[in-house]
Amino acid sequence: MNRYFTMNSPLRSMKNLHLSVGGVVALSLLLIWNFNFWVLSELDNQLAISSSGINTVVGFDSSVIGGVSTTSSKQRSALQSASKTDDRNNGYTFHIVVSSGCNSLQDWQSYMFFYNIKISGFKGDVTRVASCETKEAANLLKTLHKEQIAIMSPNFHLHTTPDYANLVKPKYNFFNKPFGIRHWMEHGLGLPANLPKYEKTIIVIMDPDQALLRPFVQDMTDEPEVWSDPNGYKVVKRGQPMAAKYEYGGTWINKINVDQLLQVNATIKRVSRSESGLNTWTPQLMTDHFTIGAPYVAVMADMFEIVVTWAEFVVPIHAQMGDGTFMAEMYGYDAAAAHLNLPHQMSNSFMISNTAGDSSSEAWRQWVDGRSSEDVCSMDMNPVPHTLHFCQRYYIGEYFFSKYKLPTEPPNDIFLSCQHPLLKEPPKNVADIYNSSQSLDGTPYKLSPRDRIRMAFVICQMFPRLNGAATFYKDHHCKDDSANPGNYSKVFVFEQNAVKDKRLKREREARKRQIEQKN
């Protein structure tokens, strides 16, 4: 059943708040001291806390999704008893969590997210934390999860929360990440009371637009990682968190009023105000240890402390950043980790995304540049980064991808549907055939040999995975539909001018002839 949707309904319960810097501390204290009461009252007590102190709800009620009571005792039991045969994990279990909204863009991304984890060999649990504006939106999402996601694995879960984007005006969607994950930890897993149960659980926070290519392990000593600090620790345990290295630097802290930020009293006070790492932070310290982003990897105890503090810091940081507001959510995580004196081991191989420039934070030079087109277009390529973060535009020849351009509009133009064709996949020598492309707006691009290989890597890794997810959908939802038994034709290309450009076609044919002559 093809049931993708877009939510345009107004926020029912939460109030839009216009914040000045002067009002931030009061709001932050309200969020901290009255967090549970605030959520319950704003949602008309639609969330139910069990008598044991463990929330058995999935969003707004305690329904069971696809035979799996998501964020219930069944899930918690599975976390503890999950069989791990990988010696590199030393008895630890992994739980991947992803924060999203309730909308068609993040629905298809979440479908891809779960599917890529399914085929990656990952053995732990995965939870989508979806922040929805209304009870109706949450209920519809639960139906979609039951019909489309839970059938992939009994370890795939859903937890819905209120929408926190409207804490400020204009709204800031990324508030949903710290507040949503905190809600899941407190109301889904019963933290902090249940922390002893998760002593050997490692949390991995990812983004919806990240595809898992290689699962994480607890001991990465012998893994082919590219570390920011090769002499640093390589094992995830208490006090040793890790994350992907990003390149935004540490000068943003010059805009932060630390005294105001530390007026926020942490729910978990592992460090006192006088011991806070914010008292001695510097731009260089942040660049060296806290210029980070998803995937974030830490044991449950560390991650819970970070997430709680993250949710407390993010609102005042958002208010103080001014022109840098877009990054406030990431800065909030950095500040929380710094406050708790939890510097992260940064990895260049946890995430790969940006094909442009000479980025030193991503393992392009080490693992992609200099390889052949056939190598980067192989699904057996090794080594590969842990995740492919497809947040850019990617193009080579007639092949193009942007997460914003994949058809997701009902009723007919939906990639994850019975009637929509699959993507036309590139040949494995695509980087040898093309040295240029065009974006959808007609902007021409000449691609250097390095850029051709990088673009080929992303396109070649993404398209088969997108087609695999769409094929899984068709196999499970279209066989009984006589009118739409499933369109498996690999013919779809994005409507870009490059396809119609005669110059590009001539260039393509010329390069094909050159390759044929060489062979």
C-alpha cells in the first residue's frame, strides 16, 4: 500500500515562543526543571508513564508496531540479550538512533536508512525518533512503520515525540534532535533509573540522510580507520566517545556567553560549575577535539549525559549565535561534551560526503582518490567509510542525485511506489566515460579526474541502494496489486538539461570511442 504523505497541519499543543537572549535562561530552566511536566501538560496527558518508571509508549499511546512494542520492555530486553559473535565488540551491543520529523522527505530517507542498515550486516537495534506536530501525524507514521519498516527486522523501532521546532520563531527544526533523543532516552528507555541495564550498550546517533556502509565495532584498534589523532584511543568505553570529524572549526565559541550558559543547571551533575570544561575552552581546543558531527558514538552513560546537557544548552546557544543559528544544534552538542570534559576521538572515516575541495576531515584522499572507476563502483569496495552522508548534489554525465529531488509527491510521482520505475544505474566505468555534467538548473560542470572518481563513488554506491530499497518495497507491497504489480524497469533519470545537451552527448560518444580503441 502506497501511503506517503506531507504534513501541513498547524502545531496543536505547543506554543510558539519568541525568544530574546534575555529570555533564554528562563526558558532553559523551564525545560530542565519541568521537562516531564511540560511534555505531559502540553500534550493533554497523552503520554503515559508506567508504574515501573519505564515508559511503554510509542509516541502518543502504548500501541504495538508490527508485533514489536517499540521502546517497550520487549525492546529493552532485546537490547540486553542480543547475541554478539563479533570479538571486536567484547560483549557490547549497539543501538543506532536517528532523529527525524514527520514529513515525506524524511519518510523516504528513513526507509532508506533502515534498508541500508538491514543490508549492512549490523546486528543491533535501530530506533527512529520522529517529532510530530499532531497526534494524527504520529498515528499515521506508526501505521507506515508497521506496514513498511517493521517487516524489515524485529529490531527496527519507532518512537514519536512532540515537535520542538516551534520553541522559537521562526521555527528551528533541529531542536528536535537533542530534545527528541532525550525524550526517547527518558520516556522510552527509562533513563536515568535504568542506566545499569545498559552498561554495555553503545549508542550511535546518525542523521536520516546517512547510509550505513560499514557497521561500527567497540574495539577499532585493528580497523582501517583514518583518525584525526592516530595516537589517541581506538576503543569505545566510558569516557571515550567518538564522532565524525567536521570542518567548521572552533571560533564560534567567541559568540557564546559562558556565564549565561552555565546558569542552566544540568539534570545530571557529573561535573560542577567550577569543574565545567567551558571555563577553559578555547577555539583551538574545540577544533582539536570537538569539531564533530554525526555519527556520534558513545556508551549509553556518556551519551545520556551529553544528550541531557545538549538539550539544556541548545536553546541559549541558538539565541546567542545570531547569524550562525543554522549550526546551533551541532554547537550545542559540542558545548555539552566540552562542559562534561568528554573530548571526542575524531575520525575522518566515520562519514564521507563533500566531494569538493581538499577536505582533510573526510577520507577521500586515503580511500577514494586514485582508484579506478570499477573499484569505486563495486558494492564490494573495501575499505569504505562507515557512512555515506548524501547531503550534497552529485552528478556525472547524465547521472544526478539530490535528496531534495527524488520524487516523493503523492499521488503518482513517488519513487517508493509500485508504479514508479527504478533509477537508471551507471556503468561501472562511468568515470572513464564522462568528464562533465550539468545540474538540474542547467549549470555546466567540468569534472577533474579526481572529481570524476568522487562523483562516481557516490552515484555508484547510492543508486543500487536506492533501487534495492525500492525493490524491497515493490516485492512486499505490489505483488497483490493487479493494477500496479511493480515497475522494476531501471530507466528513471532526473530531468536535467544535461540529458538533452548535444555537446555532452557528443563528448560522451567520443570518450566511449577512445575507450574502445584502447581496448
